[in-house]
Amino acid sequence: MGNCWHKWTHHPKRIIIKKYVLYSKKTLSPPLISLHIGVASPIISTFKKTWVLPNKFLTTNKVKEVSYKIIHRYYPANHYMQKLKKYINTNCSFCDSHPETVNLLFWLCPYTKKLWADLSRFTIDYLTKDFVLHFENVVFGFHNFSKREGKCYFLINLFLFLAKMFIHKSKCIKKIPSFVIF
Ligand SMILES: [Zn+2]
């Protein structure tokens, strides 16, 4: 019994699960941390895929960095920056009508929504008809698709990385993000 317990407590899968639960408690919403210990979880496999996804593309480190900061919740959106800069304008850099948090800047702002809607339209017209984009796809990418759709979703994931970088750049240069310019 002692030997079995030693084997389990030092099993690599258990260590990965333990680390992931700690990570989830810090960063994700509660439903995602319900794991069956000892069973290979689809959440963990998705997390691993998310982790290696940026390395599939020949993009600059800056492109990867923007996504990395969003996933790890330290993207410097104005709302969070007020802790460091007291007199900063905390409103959205694009519309100036709501606090600038990550999900508002990258998803809910009307200008960003328009960009994602145009990108989705383009994807439906030229890549795949059954395309629906959610905020979790913007953050983590697409991982569940058939082999046949592999090439399409390779491009779609690349577009997502570039679009997040484009939104970040637009914020920096204080320009409204537009699909035509993207
Ligand atoms: Zn806005």
C-alpha cells in the first residue's frame, strides 16, 4: 500500500494535475476547476494545446506576448493600470465609454465587436461555413475540430493571434481597429 501511494504521489500526471488546479484557482472561473484526479482531463489536454499553439506559427515574439499576457491576466489595460498610474484615463482607448478591462477591450467594445464580426464573415465566406467565434476562442484559440478542418483552423488560429496583436497596436497608436486595415 505504502509503495502504491508513493508511486501515485510521485506520478507525473498527478503533479501536472496539481499544478493545473493551482493555476485554475488563480485564473479561471470555478466550473473549470472541477477535475477528476487521476483521470486524464480534456481540460488539461486543451490547456496543453493552448500552451503550444503559438509555437505553430512563425510570428514575432510580440504577437505571442500579447496573447500570453491576456491568458495570464496581466495585459496592461487602462483599468488595471490605475494602480500604477493614479491619474490615467481608465476608459476604453477606442470608444471612451466604458472601463478598459481585457474582455471589454478585446471583445465587448463596439469597435472590437465589429472587427470580430467582419473577421467571422470573412472566415465564413472563404474558409468554413460552420464558424462561430466566442471570447474563449479569442483567448485560448480553437482546438476541437476534425482532421479535415485542420488547415482552416490553422489559419483561423493564426488570424486570432494577429487580430489580438492588431487590437493591441491600435490601442497603442490610439486608432480605431478596422478590418479593412487589418
Ligand atoms: Zn470601447
